[in-house]
Amino acid sequence: MALLAPLHLLVRTLPDVERFELASQMRRASKSVPANIAEGYGKKRSAKEFKLYLGHALGSANEMVVHLEIAVAIGYVTQDEAQTLIDGSEIVAKQLYRLIQAWRDFATG
């Protein structure tokens, strides 16, 4: 959640031509991470089901890194402007990966 506001501020600096493309994808991916975690936790009837949602969140976190790297490569933002968000997205991805590996079914403890 801490990455949402700074990411949305950065997205506002992208050119109008990217409003419905890269900017939209970045906004959706950033919102998808916490939304998938919350939805999966709400439906945690099994470890397998919750891990599926965590996997979607992990994919969105990795997607954010790529979108930020694209924005840098195209010259829309500087590496310095994107790096904190890239680092944060990579941390979230690592945390999600570890959670997926460690999560057990509630019924089995």
C-alpha cells in the first residue's frame, strides 16, 4: 500500500499519449497487489486457494518493475525517479514469494 501514492504521483508525469496505455497499466498493476492479497485472504478456505491469489499479487509486483523499467528506457522518467519504486516493488515481490512458500493450510496448522 505504501507504494500506491508515490507511484500514482509518478504516473501523472507521463505524457498524455501514455494515459491509456503505460500509465493505466501501472495504476492497475499497483492496485492489483494489495487487492489480490486482500481477496485471497478473505477466501482462504485452503492454502492452495490463498497461494493462487498471492501468486497473482506477485505477478503484479513483478509487472510493476517492468513497467517502471520501460518508463525509464523510453525516457519518460529518470532512473532516480523510478528506483525507489522499483526497489519497493522488488521487496514486495520477495516477501510475497516467501509467503507463498511458507503458507500452510489453516486446518493443518
